Amino acid sequence: MKVLRQRVAAVVDDRVFQRVIIGVIVVNAITLGLETSPSAVAAFGDLLDILDGTALTVFVLELAARLFAHGPRFFREPWNLFDLVVVGVSLLPTAGALSVVRSLRILRVLRLVSMVPSMRRVVTALVRSIPGLVSLTGLLLLMLYVGGVVAINLFRAGGDPRFDGLGATLLTLFQITTGDGWSDLMRDQMLSQPLAWIFFVVYLLVATFTMVNLFIAVVCSAMESEADDRLPRQREEGDSAVLAELRSLRDEVRALRDERRVDA
């Protein structure tokens, strides 16, 4: 059984096998996209169903092989659990109250993230940056609230419904934060208050440009930290490979010496 597990592990961990699975994921993504087209379904509906069922079968067999090969270690890898959940959702019945599950089949495309190492590193870095992003989000909400109170006091007297209450004002400032139509809004207020541009320019600089750059900085810092953590692991793997090769060479030298002694 141990030998069989090792052989299965060698197959599922092989790069060629992983590339085949990536190819199946891409084909399945295209299939699910074509199923949204009525003309494509009318012309190739049966073929699309066969391709979708085949892809699901391949995914189930691949996960079963990985589970058999790695045993309990399979559940220690978060990406394996991610794949298990994504494929498991596709196995739920798509009739009755769970008919909405059929639309969740597209989640299988996300398996591409777990199969491509570079994508895994990016997602890992994003997850590691969540604490910093949460703090920045809290700061942005605080600035949005302060700006909303200031904007109400400045512009509500003009009768503009976009500044008629705290809720409407916060929504308006959030629109400004996204950069959508802020210049038209500013010019509308400048008709009654010529200095209104000061508030909009200052808010846009602080809440948009500064905060966006801070968000990018947090994510980049997390990616750099992920890269720094990965280098020691790569060095250890390289050292282990070198040591294994040296042990192999030493064993071969010993075998040659033993053969010479026997001949002598």
C-alpha cells in the first residue's frame, strides 16, 4: 500500500499532470462561458453538458488520487481544502431548493488559482495583508464620516439633495472617492459657493490618492514579506537536494570500493 501511495503521489505531483489539470480547468471555464449563450446552447448543448460532466469527473478523480496519495497530510494544506470545497459544491444536487447551486459551478474555475504557484503567492500575500487593509479601511471610513459632517454644514443650505442628510452625503463622498463625476459635482457647488473647490480638492487628495497609495503599499509589503519567507524554504530544498546527491555519490563510491576488495 505504501509503495502504491508513493507511485500515485509521484503522478499527481508531477508537473505534466498538473498542466493537464490546468488545461481541463481552462476548457471547463470556456464551456461554462458558452453555456451562457442561448445560441451556443442550442447548437452544442449536448456537447457542452458532456464536457462539463467530464471535467467534474476528472476533478473528483484527481482529488481522490491526491487524498489517497497524501493521506491526512492532504487536509493540512489550505489549498487542498479550497479545492475540496469548490469541487464539493459542484456535486450538490441542482434541483429544487438547491437549483441556485448550478450557477456556482463557475467556482471551479478558481481552482486555477490553487494550481498555478504564482497565483497562489499573490493570493497568500493578499490574505497576509488583510490586517493592514482592515486598519486602512477603518481610517477611510473615519475620514468619510468626518468629511460627510463637514460637507453637510457647507453645502446643505444650497438645497442640493446630494447633501440633504448624512446618508446621502456619505454616498456622495463615496462617489467622489471612486473618482466618478466629482468635477461636475464640484462645479455645481461652485455656482453658489465659489470656494467650494477647496473642500473637494483636499478631500480627493487625502481620501483618494493618499489612501489608494497606502492600500497598494500594504499589499506590496505583504508580497515582499511572502517572497522573503519563500527564499529560505527554497534554499533548504536546494540544500536537501545537494545533500541527497552527495549521499548517493558516496554510496556509489563505497559500492565500487567493495567490488574492488571482492575482486582482490
